[in-house]
Amino acid sequence: MSEDLQSLLNKINRDGVEKAQGEAEKILAKAKSDAAAIVQSAKDEAAAKMAEAAKAADADAARAAKTISQAARDTIIEVGKAIQSMLEKLLAQNVDKALANEKAVADLAAKVVANFVTTGDVEVAAAGKLAAALKATLAAKGAFKVVTDESLGKGFCVKVDAGRVEHSFTAAVIAEELAKRLRPELAKLVKA
């Protein structure tokens, strides 16, 4: 009987071990399956995050490129304005310097006024010393009225038809007209 009991115990033990091994294999297979699913889910999530990060990086790069392009354009505009301002100041200084020569300005005024000989009522206005130089120069040219106008600064102004038509040859007007003619050429230089 002891052998039968031993054999029965061995059989129960074997059946229990086999059943435990079967359960362990099922648990292990489920754990491997679950682990594979978790790993795949993590890979999928990582791929999605990488794609999202790449898209965001591309968008950031596009915005940065646009910002740099706008900054470059703004810099060119600002440099152009600075150069234009500098050249206009130099131009104004040179016009002022040229208009400081009263004899040359009086000769210029005489040539301008000669064009109005047939119009009759012509008035020439200038500041201080230039007005005196103009009176002396224009006295021989005919009946032109020369008046002193300190607000003109350097240069002169010719008024025709009782002041209804006025032609200014002041430093500010001459410099502005010259600057208008230089701006397109300056713009070409700045853009080149």
C-alpha cells in the first residue's frame, strides 16, 4: 500500500506540477504578449511624438526664415533711408555753400529774371546782402522790383503777376528738387 500511496502522491505531484507549469506558461505568454503590446504602443507614441516634433521644427524653421527675410528687408530699407538722409544733408550743405556766393547767385537771378522780361510785373525777393547784390545786378536789366525777405535764407524767389506765380530758388527748394532726382538712382544703388 505504501507503493500505491507513493505512486498516487507522485501522480498528484506530477499533475500539480504540470498544471502549475501550464499556468505559468500561460501567464508568461500573456506577460510577453502584454509586454509586446506595451512596447509597440510606446513605439507608436514615440513615432507620433517624433512626427509632431518634426512638424513643429519645420514650422519654426519657416517662421525663422520669414523673420530673417523681413529683418533683412527692414535693414535694407533703414540703411537706404540713412544713406538718403546723409546724402540729402550733404546736398543741402553743398547747395548752401553754392548759394553763399552772392555774385554767382545774383548772376543766376539775372538769367532767371531775363526770362520774365515780357511778363511785366516781376518782383525778386532775397535776404540781406543778396538783396543788395541783386539790386545792383538787376538795376541794368530793367524795371524789376527787388525786396528784402529775411525768411528766405540763402537764395531768392521770383514772383510774377502780383505774386500769383512764384518760383523759389532757395537752398531748401533746390536741395529738395535735386534730392528728388537722385532718389531713383540712390534706390537702384541700395538695391544692387
